[in-house]
Amino acid sequence: MAELWAIYILWIRDLKRYWYDKARIIASLGQPILFLFVLGTALSPSFNGPGGVQFSEFIFPGIISMTVLFTSIFSAMSIVWDREFGFLKEVLVAPVSRWSIVVGKACGGATVAVLQGCLMLILAPFVGVSLSLLMIVQSVLVMFLIAFAITGLGIVIAARMKEMEGFQMVVNFIIMPIFFMSGALFPLDRLPEWLTILNRIDPLTYGVDLLRWIMLGINNFNPLLDIILILIFALGMFAIAVFEFNMAE
């Protein structure tokens, strides 16, 4: 019972922090909207997409993934913030398992990222993407899966960081390659061999592919394979994060 209570407290704390930071909610929509409407409109005339889809339609699942990626990995920054102000030490000495701390933080970050992604889903009609209720539910579940995995990555990074500046530098070094190599903005059948290799080891590749399959019926991999690979990555990040928290003093 204590473990579940600890998970709930950490989860609801992240949600409250997100809810009361309206500037963060609005600012987080700026970059995805810029990519979606400016880049999407500019490149649509020269894009010959699979199934005859327009460029703005094709990148819409990728932009949703980008929103989830950025929000989830940066939500782990709160761990570094809590370490600087002493809250993390109080959490670590609490009579609960370290895995419950990791689950609470991962669930909190993933929920915040999904909420941010849902705000982007509202824009689907404006780019010509028609979503049924079932497709929306499936998309939300996939977003949570992606967010949980990426939040785990963020926790792994944050667990060893003592300053927010260092965390931001490391995350910025990692996050842009993850996004650009995932195929969020381009078809995967036109890549050179070296980029294909990098694309296949990028965990976000399979999240983008899964969302694109749900929303547009376009996919490069078996949807079940997408789910399995994302789950493997998520469990791997979770295991590493728990190990790092167990080593923390």
C-alpha cells in the first residue's frame, strides 16, 4: 500500500506542477505548430507521399511524437531540481522501494506528455487528418507508451545530474537526433544506408510508425513489432533507472 501511495503522490505532484504552469503549456505548443503549419505548408507542393497523402498529413503523427518526446524527457528535469533543493533526499529516505519512486516519476512525466499530445490532436482537422473515436483512443495509448519509455530515458539521465544546466546540455545533445532520425518528417524508403541503420536503432522510429499506422494507415513495420520494441526500450530504461536510484545516496 505504501508503494502505491508513493507512486500516486509523485504522479499527482507532476500533474499539479504542469496544471499550474500555464506558460509552459502554451510555450510547448509553439514549436510543434511551427513545424506542422509552416514547414508542412511550405513543403506540401513538392511532396509525393505514400497513398497520396499531403506533407502536413504525413508529418502530423511525427509532430505528435515530437510533442510527446520533448515534454516527457524534459519532465525528468524536476528530478535535478528536486536534488538541488533537497526534496529528492527526503524522497529517497522515505520507507518505500526505489522502484516505486521511478514508477511515480515515469507515470507523472508520461501523463503530462500525453496531455500535451492530446492538445495537438485537436489540430488534426486543420491538417486534413480525420480521426474516429477509436483512433483517438488508440493514439492516446500509443502516446502513453512512447512517453513512458522516453520519460524513463530522461530519468536515467537526470539520476546522475547535479545541475540543471548539465541536464539540459545532455538532453539537447540527445533529443534532436532522436527526433530527426525517427522518420517523423520523411519517408523511410528513401534513406541512405547509414541513416537507415541509425533510424532502426532509434526508439522513437517505432512510435512514429505506430501512430502513422493508426492515423493514416501507413506503416513500415509490423505494428506488433513496434509495440514490442518500444516496450523493450521502456523496460530497459526502467531497469537502469531503478539501478541508479538504488545506488544513489
